[in-house]
Amino acid sequence: MIKMNKLFSTRRQRHFMMLLKYWRLVFNDHFVIALFFLFGALAYGYSQWLPSLGPGLWWSRWLLVLWFVFVAQVGRLATLLKRPDPVFLLPQVDAMENYLKQAYRYSLLLAEIITVAGAFVALPFALTTEKLSTAEIVAVFLMAMVTKDDWLFTARKSISMRWAKQTRRTRLEYWVNPLLAALATWLVNPFVGLAVAVILDIAMRLVYRGLMVDWTAAVKMEDDRMYSVYRFFNLFTDVPSVQGNVKRRRWASGLIKYLSNGTRPWAYLYARGFIRNTDVSGIVIRLTLVGMVLALLVPVQWLNTVLVLLFIYLIATQLMPLYDQYDGNVFTHLYPVDHEERVHDFQRLLTRVTLVEALLIVIASLGLDADWHRLLINFIVAAVEVAFLTRFYFKVRMKKLSEEY
């Protein structure tokens, strides 16, 4: 048993070191600044939205129900099991229960932190639309925490020999149990909701006992969890554990035709490279989404316009390195195409992509208050900036790169 305790402790330390390595790459200066603006805009928009609400809204309680059901789904059971474990740990099958208890406590601690944070986010809205006493607020937090404990026990049950194959039943319990507790909390009373959550949690432990681990299900669940983590990291940097699948994307054919220019080889190469290169297209899409959210939520005119201009500039500058991406490939230089034509083809791609992204951000700047005056101003300044970036700034940057080489 002592060895199994040490095994989990060692794996947890290695897991933290692996996460820390990728966190340093993901949460760089640019991303932290973007998150700062994003959460600042969300908090500001949230604070401006609450005063417009009042008690007695028919949809407020249903929104709270949906929010707490969603919060219960965040935070999964982390067993840190590996594929060779069914072979090498099979003689320790009796001691695995202690190992899984440690994994459960570790997962519960992290999940409860997320749950409390989610409840804190909903608390201002709940206090604005509902009359809650201090005791009822405490009951709401306890209900959310007990519901999360119930959710994690359901996950623990799903990797047992008897219940591993009952996937539909497990999925139903993932959603129905938090839904029952949330409905009782917001449609009846927070104390009733807490009682329902406690009863469901106790009932789950009484019904599902003697949970001997199913190695195949346990390893698969941990592989799926880590794959979702690696996929998030892969949005920002290359992760060897995530292998891409090569397949035709039929939906991109029309997009490539729009971005390219007939039979011009470099125009087609740039358009296809932009779609296929997830490092470039991915960051352009992410910047566009973040820019749209900020433009939607920030009501201050000058700050909204500055954010629109900033994100259009960031998108254009992130796209420009695609121009010399194929310089290292000798075969591309066999095309009988002049340098000026190549520059013109990329300039056309840059203009079309930047125009689409700028248009989306400008439309989002209409905001929750439907300010058409702000939309018109942003449209004018965005059009001027796109013209400046694609007609003047791009040529200056290309001239500077040619002088360096």
C-alpha cells in the first residue's frame, strides 16, 4: 500500500512538470495580455448588464439551473493511469483501491475549486434576480460542491468491472443528477436543493459498491482526458502526443477558390497553405473570436474602436509570415512566376482574409446595446486600417525582408 501511495505521488509530480512545460508555452506574454483584455471585458460587460435586471424574471431561474448543471460537468476524474499498467500493476489489484482513492481526492480538490469559482460567477446574477439570505447562499455553494462529488463518484463507477459497459446509464447520471439538484435549488428552495444533492450522493454510494477496477475502461478514460488536454495545448504549440489525420476537407474547397485567383499557382499555394497550416489559420481564427467577444462586450466608444484596430493589426501581422513560408522549398522556385506576381498574389490573400476578419469584428462591435453609431465609426476606421496594412505596410515589410536577405 505504501508503494501505491508513492506511485501516485510520483506520477502526480511528473504530471505537474509536464503541464508546467506546456503552460510556459501557452501562457506567454501575448496570450496573457489577450486573456487580461478578455476577462476584463467580460467582467465589465457583466457588471453593466446586472443593473438592467430585476427580480421576478421568468427566465432567470432557468438560466441558473443551466449554469449549475454546466459547472458540474467541468473537472474530470484524473487517475494518471498508463497503458502498461494493466500488465505491471495487475499483481497489485487489491492495492489499487487505495491508489484510486488518492486519485479521487486529488481530482475532487481541483474540481471543487472550479465549482466554487463557477458559483461565485453566478452569485451576483442570483442576488440581483432572487432574494437570497446568507444561509441560502451557503446552501447553494454546498449544493454545487456535493453535486460535483456525486459527479466524480459517477466517473469512478464508470471504470468498474460491473458498470464499465453501461455507458448510456453513466451519461444519463452525469446530467440528470446535477439537473435534479439544480431544479430543486432554484425552483423550490436552496435548502431543498442541498438535501436532494446529499440524498443523491449517498444513494449513489449505497447502490454502487464493490467497484473493482476495469483496467481497459480506466486506461481509456485517462487517455481520453489527457488527449483533450493535449489538444488544447496543440492549439498553441506542437504536441507530439497529438497526431493529425490527413483527410480531405470538402468544406474548404469553396474557401480556397475564394482566396485564390483562378489558375495562378502562387495564389492557389498561399490559399491552400493558409487553410492547411493550422498554426497560421488557427491563430487568425482565435484572434478573430477573441476580438469579436471584446468588441461585443466593451461599450466604451474609444476603447471599443482601439480594440477593433488592435485585433485587425494583430491578425494581419500574424498572417504576413506565411509569405516566405515556402522559400525553403526549392521546388516552389521552379514555377515560371515573377517575384512581383508572387507578391501580388499574397497581397490579394492578405486583403481578403483581413477584410473578412475585420468585417466580423466590426459587426460584433454593434454590441449588446445595438449602438449603430459605434458600428459606423468602427467600419470606417477598420476599412482605412485594412487598406493601410495591405497596401502600404505589407510592401514596407516585404522591402525590409528583401534588404535583410
